[in-house]
Amino acid sequence: MAKVVLSSFAMIDPETYREVLDERVDEPVEIEVADLGSAERVTEAAAGADAVVTDINTPVTAEALAALDLRVVVRSAVGVDNIDVGAAADEGVTVTRVPDYCTDEVATHSVSLLFACLRSLKAYDDDVAAGSWNWEAGRPIRRVSASTIGLLSFGPIAQRAAEQLSGFDAELIAHDPFVDAEEMGEYGVEKVDFEGLFDRADHVGVYAPLTDATREMVDADALARLSENSVLVNVSRGPVVDGDALLDALESGAIKGAGLDVLAAEPPQDDPLVGRDDTVVTPHAAWYSEEARDDLNRSGAADVAAVLNGETPDGRVDPDADWL
């Protein structure tokens, strides 16, 4: 009998996993649900398991992998920054992810955060709720079509965001060392280098995965290249942006605002970026729609089934991939 351990995180649906595994795996499959909030909990809960399905709060370390006898680790999301992919490869463990379940949702959320900040929706809502009716409560607001919007990383989510933004007649530029200028051009986007992105963009959307190379890549120097009317949006991972530098830029008035779906620590513990008049913060919810949640669980379960059946899963992560 195969054993599959699922994180108790709300994104993961045991009923969907049961349905897919019963349908696709010939041998009996035991499913357990456990709190996997630490490497120690992973090691304890996944003892004797063939597969473990993780969430953002599940650190799958080299030590945990060495202590277990897993066949597959499923990251129930796009990123795999909480999994030691190299150590998994050394242990013969397949790592999978679900890279496309929420492309449209995250792109839409990023554009929504951008316009919420650009159009000062939070200030206007607070003003009206306080009994006022003052168009000046949101000043200053600049015309979107006169702006340049920069996209940091240009994978599927940023590409979808570019499609959504194309109707607003803004100039679109992007930086991504792994995507060539010709492919960007198909989306009406100009390829630029990192410094050029922040020099030219009025507003920046961050879509980069969290790696050693991208950690705090949006630092004080990058933010200093923006203008006082600029908005920064982050829907990737909190640590891609230097939170202290962002706070300094907001408090000094160096930029207009920030739309954040991710923070350095989640849930936040007294994060000073939360609750400000110039930030809009959502609880790492950009991925969410009912359809996306269903796709996430069915794809993850299909990957578990493939490995248990001795097949290559669709979401397999290449341990030698350049972006890791």
C-alpha cells in the first residue's frame, strides 16, 4: 500500500486527492493529513510515506529528505523555494510543482493591485467612509496611458499581465535574462536590463521566483531609480523585495505606493508595511479562484499518481533548471 501525506493547509483538498488517486493508481493508497509547518514535522509525519504534498509553510530540507524514503514531493503551488531540490535529486526523490494553475488569477490580481494604488482607491474609500465626498483625497493621480510599466521577470504570469495591460496604451518593458527580446516583442513588450527597467518604468510589477539570485534584488538602489509617482506591485515572493528599503521609500515619499500580495513573513508579525495609507496588502491570495484551487489539487494528485505508477509527472522540476 502506498502512503501519501497531505499538508493540512487549506489550499490542499483531501477529497480531490482521494478521487484522483483512486481513479489513477492501481494499488491501494493511504492518505493522511498533517500539520507540516516545520522540517521536524515533515520528518515525523511523512515517516513511511511515498509522497508528501507541501504548502508554502513546509520546509523540505536536505536533512528531512535524507531521513525519509520518499518517492515524490509535490509543491502545491508554482514556486519551490521551500524545497531543497538539489538534495531531493541526490536522494532520488522527484519534486513536482503546478506551474500554470493560477496564471490568469495572479496576473489579474497584480493588475488589480496596480490600479488600486494608481487610482488611490483606498484613499477614496476611506474618505467616503469618513463622511466626505472629495475628489482631491486621492491626489495626485497620473494618466495610465502616459506611463511606462515595467515587468520584473517575464514568465507566463507576467506575459498574461502584459496582455491585460495592453489595452491601456501604456508602454510595457520587461527584464528577464531567460526570455529573449523576440518573445517579449510578441506581447508588445520591450526587453531591457535590470537597471534600465527601474530607470525607465513609472511603475513596476514583480513576478520573479525566489532564488539566491533574486533575494532582495529589488533593493534601495533599484527603488531610488523610481519616481515619487511610482507604484511597486509584488505578487511573487516577499523576500524578492527588500522590505526595509521599500518601507524607507514609502516613508520618504520617494514612491507613491505599493500593492503587495506577499510579505517577508506570512502571516505578518507587526510588519510595518501593513496598514499604511500608501499600501494595499492582500493575504497571499492572488492565486485564488474556485477554479484555480480545483486545478491545483487535480494536477498535484495527478503528479502523485504518475510517480506511484512509475511514470514521469507533468509537473516535474528539473534540478538543473537555470531559474532555480
